[in-house]
Amino acid sequence: MPVETASRVPALMNIATRLRIDSVRATTEAGSGHPSTCCSAAEIMAALFFAEMRYDPLDPGNEDNDRFVLSKGHGAPVLYAAWAEAGIIAREDILSLRRLESDLEGHPTPRLPWVDVATGSLGQGLCAGVGIALNARRIASGYRTYVLLGDGETAEGSVWEAAEMAASHKLDSLCGIIDVNALGQSQPTQLQHDMQAYANRWSAFGWYTVVVDGHDLTAILDALAQARRVTDRPTMILARTIKGKGISLLEGKGGWHGKTLKKGAEADQALAELQAQLVTDDGPPLTPRAPERRQRDGARPAAVAAPQYALGETIATREAFGTAIARLGAADERIVALDADVKNSTFSERFQQQHPERFYQCFIAEQVMIGAAMGLAARGAIPFPSTFAAFLSRAYDFIRMAAISGSNIKLAGSHAGVSIGEDGPSQMALEDLAMMRAQPNMTVLYPCEAVSTERLLEAAASHRGPVYMRTSRPKTPVLYGPGETFEIGGLKILRQGNQDVATVIGAGITVFEALKAYDTLQKRDIAIRVIDLYSLQPIDADTLVRCARETGGRLITVEDHYEGGGVGDAVAAAVAAHGFTVHRLAVREIPRSGTPEELVDHYGISARHIVAAVTSSREP
Amino acid sequence: MPVETASRVPALMNIATRLRIDSVRATTEAGSGHPSTCCSAAEIMAALFFAEMRYDPLDPGNEDNDRFVLSKGHGAPVLYAAWAEAGIIAREDILSLRRLESDLEGHPTPRLPWVDVATGSLGQGLCAGVGIALNARRIASGYRTYVLLGDGETAEGSVWEAAEMAASHKLDSLCGIIDVNALGQSQPTQLQHDMQAYANRWSAFGWYTVVVDGHDLTAILDALAQARRVTDRPTMILARTIKGKGISLLEGKGGWHGKTLKKGAEADQALAELQAQLVTDDGPPLTPRAPERRQRDGARPAAVAAPQYALGETIATREAFGTAIARLGAADERIVALDADVKNSTFSERFQQQHPERFYQCFIAEQVMIGAAMGLAARGAIPFPSTFAAFLSRAYDFIRMAAISGSNIKLAGSHAGVSIGEDGPSQMALEDLAMMRAQPNMTVLYPCEAVSTERLLEAAASHRGPVYMRTSRPKTPVLYGPGETFEIGGLKILRQGNQDVATVIGAGITVFEALKAYDTLQKRDIAIRVIDLYSLQPIDADTLVRCARETGGRLITVEDHYEGGGVGDAVAAAVAAHGFTVHRLAVREIPRSGTPEELVDHYGISARHIVAAVTSSREP
């Protein structure tokens, strides 16, 4: 061991003890939290923040800072304590833990500038770490990415998606550390302290693996040094620890997960015990090492050319998506794309063809696709992860956490609804709008043709925050000229007149069913208004209300989606305050295989059903 | 190799060839589907269905039949072809593949009696297999469970959740086979034909592992025989195969995933090529071996005792959930419970204490928890998987597929909404009602206190189909006497009079905010009607409409959930046809940490906000 490392150990030991003390102080003051899980990780945190990582505590925006993700988010107090020790926050701030007015929440969120992604839903941090490490390559930075995991969370499949992806992308700048304290929330973990079993798993997945005593600072520093020397693969450090380490009341004991020390004698005794562990001769104070900062051109996005389609030409919105992201990628190098082995169906292969260095293949692993996108977004990329919309449901917890993070990701889901046809319900997204609309800061877009798809993707790229775009499998005719403008929160009125007896609101493929219904009704001298509701969230409530007023208060929505949470609910919520209600045409049962045309008709969302709804008695 | 085995190989070779022929015929007739993925699995399917598995083709309901799950659901035609070969369906039925009037859908669903769970969303079959194998133990059956996976789908984390759980439960009756054809949908798989890498991973996860040539029937039969002899752990057979095997146009070639052979010369040539592979002297025809059937007592569920609570006693609905499932489990041995290491927070530990043999610990792995529950339900158990409601979002794709399967699972999610307090948004379910309501056949229940929780769980257990119950963290007072009845699709009117100026509809913790608002308003001589909407789907539309009529058309919903897809949308959809609209009080932004009381007030769903909504101008 180099002399320099050995000389730092006493100071690091004291830092670890102070991290324990502050974790206890904060959680006892808050009256809730997880002191025992902080204690098992104290030496790991001390080694990372005060010996290993290179970062400027005064400059969270430095893009060459090493990154740290606390995947075991319930250990938040020990992270906040490390910041206090590094001078990032004032030490007494930690006593505001979990208060409504404090950003030091129960689990870390990116409201705090040193946090890249919200954690607290276990098994997500390593996925984000994959994206953060990919970003280092993208911007040619030497920063390294460290992820601290709990042992219990390695039961989450998402961790193994990240393991596979990190290995296949040879992410040698990524270093995970598992705090193997052997105690879960409600009982001992599956593998407890079987360190060999952990090592076997990570080695089998292609990682460089080191087992250490997680309370031995020399061993931790040595493992981190090994990780730094490894090339061509990521490293996982497996740290054998004791939950509650340092406090005899908790040490290695079950029943203390998420339990704080009571104010008064109980906490005082623990704090005294920890104080007694401080060594007196710990050498000069340790400060974090500065990162190697590189100069970069702040390449400005170039202008994006207008989409090239002829009116009436038929093209699927999923195909326009592929064309658009390739085009956007040419104008802005921050744009990246991620795929889960469906790039020939979603057309994201067009991005890959033009920008192979910014295209990340995640294989059939949607959770790490979204998690890595969150990591990339946190470090300045603008990621477009895409797959079949149905399979985004696989990553809904990640999408939920992306919303909590306010992550700048641009999700795209293709093959929405029964209109995909023969493949059957497992491949049909019929709940994706409900999933996405539920997140209050999610922009939800659903274009019906190519020009609006392309223009809305431009808008999505320049909008700050999470966006979802739903695309369809069938080809649809181009409705709009190349100069037409589309904005988030807008809609288009496609047919209108003074005699309209109802407003029919479609989105995606149902816009064309509404137009067919218009033609049919026109022959019977019945006029309807037809709306292309391409933006579901935000939604243009004013125009919808005006149309309701102008068409006898009759609003009919038609959507290739289940009834709950979709287009009908979005419109109903928008117009409710004005006393208008909505007649909803939607898919109301589990569908089956068939041709697209058969299914659209069979499940009640074809032109014929719109005509029937318009011509049915106006009274309920 | 035993003589008996050797003598069966020629017949099995011919069966494999016929499975290829029928797969081509069916997909060519349908004009869509995945013949190439059927061809790689033909020998595996022949060996399983005509040499290895014990089942009675005439009796799909025989609970001792060996089970088969086609995790690579896009290989459906080869499964249907095997059934045709076994006489389960008529051979010409396969030509109805993917037609609206046929149950032979693009991906298998349990509309077909031999299918336990719908597949087609990759990575789910092995999770179901875990549950099916656990069920064999539950009913003391000797049946074995076989799961055929694609290689691409092993990138899904859920597969590794199943791997861990099967190993930790020592499921030696479970045998997986991975069809390693090395070609994904859009490109070669991550590991291609690196059989050692596959073997390393499965061995590291504790499985007995055999690598075979997946077109060598002798090797496959030998591997299956080995699997049968292994005790104390599951077996994974890694079969090296060639996609499109047997048809020179497709064999081992990219670009053929999900592509059919064109009717006419292309298909005819492939069929002729396959016909030529039939050997002439293949011995006597093979028929499936019969299962060892056991006699079982059809134990009838006993009567369930009434819940024991005193009016006004405070108890959290999550705690009542734990008490109830333990009580139900005592009355009906089909009831089982599954946990993801939060049993001390959800109180499912009460079930474990009373019925340890029917309690399955999944550790922190929600996908396999739901998948295993689906497998258990398919074989006659009534599973109650539970965790924090927020973390059910991790398994949303499984829940979606459970709905497609019409699976008899009873999901429970605790810690709903901002009322959990200090832990912060990562632990708060605020989109679970949207998730669940979107599924059209999902029953969605949300009781506010202990008696209704217990009674609704009884109703859930005897209801056939998927059910979700949302429970809360805070203690709430008991409102109902032990004899009160609750039904799926019902509600309770808690306060009413002739002068009610509005109907306030709460659910869960907001029922008590509504009751507080009632008291406040009463002092100001304003009367309101208060509803406990404990069943969101189905919903009692008639009573809601009547209440709207009787209270000036004013409906106010208040929910500890985001606006999109929750209580407000459910009520709005129910009353829309009668011209009534809903004023929604809901959480409208990403929340943060704080005390429950602070958060309920800060995010606009406390009694104060209800009072304001009632007393605000009636006109919008």
C-alpha cells in the first residue's frame, strides 16, 4: 500500500465516525429514517468522498466531477453527512432532514444539485450509473462513476439488466460498491454474508470483482485503486459490513431497519459511544481532490430542416419518429437514442445509421434503457429511449422516478393500441396514456401523422422535462404542410363549420376514423367538428371548451386505448369546470388478435361507431 | 443412453419436422408471425411434448399434468403445432392462427385451456414457472414445470429475479430450457452463441446447468433426464440452436425475425425442403405419457369469522389487511401470500406467522412476486402478493399481462399517497389507481378503515379475476360495525340530509377529511353528503348519479393520488352520461417529505380545501 494511502487512514476513520454521528443526529431529530443502514456504509462513504473521488465541492456544475449515486436511497443521511463534512452544506443543515421546508428529503432527489437521479425505489441506481458512465464517453471526460448499492436491492432484476449492459459496453469507468450488511427490512437477505455467492454472480456477468471488509479502510482504498486500474470492464466491490456498525445497541441486529434512536438517553448513549471511537492523532484534514477539467466547445444546436413529406402520402408515425430523431441528432449532438432490440420496428435504426456513437443498444431490458437514459439526461444529454409502448410498462417504476427527478428524457412508445392487429394484446399498449398522464410533470404527445410527429419531436427536444410520445403502427396519410406549426399544449381543428352538432376529438389513428365519420355524416347533411388532439398533457382546455360551446355541448372522444386514464378522461378533466361532459369511445375489454381494421371496428372505435354516437339521441 | 430413449429418436425427429411444417403453414396462411423462432425450438418441443412430459391430452384440468410455459410467446405456432400433433386440437385448426374468430392468437393466452399465463411480453414465463412449481409443492403433486425461454429475453431482469427465487426455494421440479438461437429481433443477441457465458450466469445463480446442441434429440433427452435426477435446485438447459433451422432460406440468417414465408413458391419450396427431412422408418407413433394422478380432498373453504374491531378504534388499513389475509388463510387453504421484504410494514407477516408453508418470500423482487402469483393462481391457488403500492409500478407489465390472462390474483399495495409523510415521493404511490383502473377487468378497491378492509378482502378472495386493494399507512378510526356488508361495486353514504348542497366523495384517508369538512360546515349550517367510495372499479354509478341529482349536481372528489386516472376520473366517467361533472381535489405536483398532516394539507386534499370547494361559487 502506498505511504500516502496509509497516512490517510486515521483521518478517514474519524470521518467515518463523524458520518455515523451526523446520521444519528439527523434521524433522531427527524424522528424517522434509517440510521442503521448509514452506519454500515460509513467507511465506504468516507473513502469515496475523501480519498477516491475527484470533485470540486464548490462547483456541482463541473461536468468533469466524479459522480456518485446512492442507489440505497434510504441511506440519505450518510450522504448529507458526507456533504456536510466536505463543506457542501452547513453541518447543522442536516438537522432539517425530512422537513417540508428542507431539500434534505427522506430519500435524495435532484432538487439537490449533487444528486443526478432520485433514488429510494431500490435497484435503480446502477441503471442510472450506466447512463452516467456512457455520458463520460460521450463528452470525452475522465470522470468516474460510483454507485453504492444495498445488498437487498440486488434481488431486483433491474440490477442485472445494468450488470449486463455495463459489461457489454465495457464501462471501466463505472465502479459499484455493494454494502453487504446481510439484513433486509424484514429479515436477513437471501444471500446474507455469502460473499462468494455475490462474487460468483458479478464475475459471471463479466465484472471485475473484489471482496473486502467494508469497515477496513485500507482494504476499501485498495479495492478502489484496483478498480481504477481495470480496463475493458466495470468493477463491483463487495463490501462485507455490519448493519448499525459502531453502535452496540444496533450492531448486526434485526428489527432496526428504518428505526431511529430515541431522543434522550438512547441517542445520547449511542453518540457518546461513537465519540469515543474518534482517534486523536488523525493527521492533516482531508479535502476532496479536484477533477481534471477539460475545455469543451459549447456546440450550439444547428437549425433543423423542415420535414419532407407530401400531403396525402402515407407513412406511419413510428417511421416519422425514426426519421425525426435522426434529423434532430444531426442538429444537436446532445441528442442520443436508446433501443431495446426493436429498432427495426420503431425505426430508431435510422438514428443508429447516422449517429452510431450516440446510439445505445440495451437489448431486451427496458428498465436499464430508461435508467440509463435518466443517467445520460442528468449529465446533459437529451436521450430518446424507445420501444413498443406496451413494454414501457416494464419500466413504469423508472418512469415514475424519472418524473420525481424531473428528468429530461424523451420517451417514445410505438405500436399503440388494437390497431397493431394480429400480434394480439400482449403487444398492444392500451394503458400507456393512463401511465404517463398520471405523472403530473409528464408532457404527453400523440400525433396522428408524419409532419406533426416530426415537429412535436423538435418541441420535445427543446422542452425541459420528461416527455412521452405515443406512435402507431399503421400508415396514415400526411395531413399537414411542412410549414405547419405544432406546440406542446396545442391541438388542430381539422373540420369546422357553423352548423356543427358535435365535436369529435381523436388522436393518433382515430383522427382518421373521425374524418371518415365526417364524410359519412356530411352526406347526410350532418356537420361535425373534428379535432386532432395531439397534445394530451398539457391540453388546450380553452379551445375544447369553446368547441363544446359552439357544438351544442357535445364532445365525443375516440381513442385506441382503454377507457380509464386516456383521451376521454383528459378531455373530461379539462372541460369539467365549465359543466361539459364527454361521450367516450374507447376499448373496453381485453382485445384479441385480428386484422387492424377488424379490431378497430370490433372494439368500438371506428368511424361507424362515431357516426352512431353523433346520431344517437343527444340526451343521455 | 437407455435403449428406450434411443428408439424414440427417429419418431421425435419426424415430429420436430412436422412441427416446423405446421409452423410454416400456419404463419404463411396468417401472413404474419414468427416461423424462424419456431424452427429453432422444434426438437426441444418434440422432446418435451412426446418423450419427457407426463400429461393427459384429453384432460387439461388434470392437476397432476406436467406444465409447460412458452415464455418466448412469439413461438406460439410451434406450441399450437405440438397440440395438433398430440391430438389436443385438430391439425387444420392451426390455419386459423391470428384470426379474430380463433383462440389461436398471435401469442398464447389462457383462453386456451393448456395455457397457464399469457406470454408475449418477454421475460415473464420463468417467473410464472416459479409460481407453478411452488404450487406443486402446495398441493403435493409430482408434476414438473417446464419453461421454454428465448435467449434474447434473458436480458430482462425479471428472468434473474426468477433465477434467484427458484434457487432460494430449491425448486427442483422446475426445468428451464433456453433456445439460444443467437439472433434477436433487430440484431444478434448480446451473448450470441457464447454458451459458456450463459452457463456461468446460471451456475452462479445456483442452478444445475447443462449445455446441449438444441437440434440433437439424444442430447436433449439426456439433459432432461439429468434435470429429473437433480434435487435441491432447478435446472437450466442451454440449447445451442439455429434460428430458422431446417429451411435453407432462413437458417441462421438475420432479417427473418417475425417474417413469414410468402404464399406460393417461397412457402412451397420451404415445405418441400422440410418434407424431404422426414425419415421413413420412425417406429411406432409416440403418445404423451400419462401423469401420476393423486386423490385429493376437495377441502371446502370454512366460514370466515366477523372482524373484531370496536367502533372508533384506530387502526391502519394496511394492518387490517394483514389480519384479514391471515384469517382468510385459516378458512381456505388455497389462499397464499407473497412478500417482497416489507412484511413488517404491510403486515403480511401475520399471514406468515399463521401459515408459514403458504407464505412465499420473494425478497426485493416485485416482478417475480407478481409473476409467481400468476403461476400459483393458474394452478388453483388464490394468491395475495403485497408490497408498497409504489413498488407495484415495478411490476406493471406483469400486472398488464395478468389482466390479459384474467389471472385470479389479489394485489395489495400499502403506503398510498402523500399521507405516508416523511419518507418522501419515492415511497408514495400516487399513480397506482390510474395503473389499475386502466385494466378493464381489474377490480379496484380502496377502503378507508378496518372493517371494510377485512370484508372487501373476503369479497376479493371469492371474486374470480384480478383484484387490487389500496391501503394506507396512517391509523384511521373504525367506522363500521362488524355486521356491515360491503360488496364489490358498492359505496357507503356516511352523511346525508335533504338540504345537502354538494356530495363529497372520498376514499381511503380522505373520507376522514370529508367527515371533518362536514363537521366544520355543519357549524356554518351548510349540509353536505359524504360518500366512502370504497369500490372504484366497478363503481356504483346509479347511486352517484342519484346523489348528484339530490345535491344540486355538485360532486366533489378528494383523493390522495395524482389527478390523472384516479378517483375523480372514475366518478366523472360514471356520471358523464347524465350530464354531471366533477370538481376534483387531488395531488397536482411531485410532492416532498414532510409530516402526513402537513402534506395532506399542503397538496390540497385536507378538510380545509374541501370546505373551500363546497363554499366556492357554484358556477365555474
